[in-house]
Amino acid sequence: MHDKNLIREVLKQIRTAAETITFRFKPVKKVSDFTDDPAGMEKMDSICMLLIVIGESLKNLDKITEGNLLPHYPEIDWKKAKGMRDILTHHYADINAEAVFNTCKDKIPELSLVINKMIRHLEK
């Protein structure tokens, strides 16, 4: 049996990061909102840091569950979610603002739903 408390804490870290991304992304309506001024670039930087947190937390989750938890939730492409962390970390100078925008718009809401479902399942 895996440490349920540790798994729950990691899931809550992911949920908090996703919630913060959602909050920070609210005023962003188009990709250029990230790129046209210093405030937008700062917002994108802060969101990228949270995406790194999510990816790292997913890798840790995989480690502590020996790869047995995430496959039960195929709604998310976990490989891509974890891979985003690698791209942001190792190729930060080449970050594509459109990819970050699309991730925030299309993937983070779905991730939040699944993470909440995982927490509910764990608490049963």
C-alpha cells in the first residue's frame, strides 16, 4: 500500500498550482497578452513556474505510486503533462507563448477536474 497521506498532499499541491494558474490566467484573452508588455511576460513567467511545479509533482506522484495511479485516469495525457516540465525547465529561452496560452486555456481546467476526482477517490 502506498502512503495515502503523501499522495493526497502531492495531489493538493497540484490542485493549488492549477488553481493559481487559473486565477492568474483569467485576464489573459489572447497570446499577445503574454508577449506585448513586461507585465504580460511576468505573468507568463509566473505561470510557467507553476507548470513546472505541476510537472515535477506528477513525476513525484508517479515515483511514490510506482507508476500505478496515473494510468487509472486516462483523461489526461500524463506523459505530455510531465514533459511540459522538462521543456520549460531545459528550454526556457525557447518557450512558445502560444503553447503556454493553450495549456492554460484547454488543459489546466481539465487537469483540475481530474485532480479533484483523484482526491475524492483517495478519500473514500
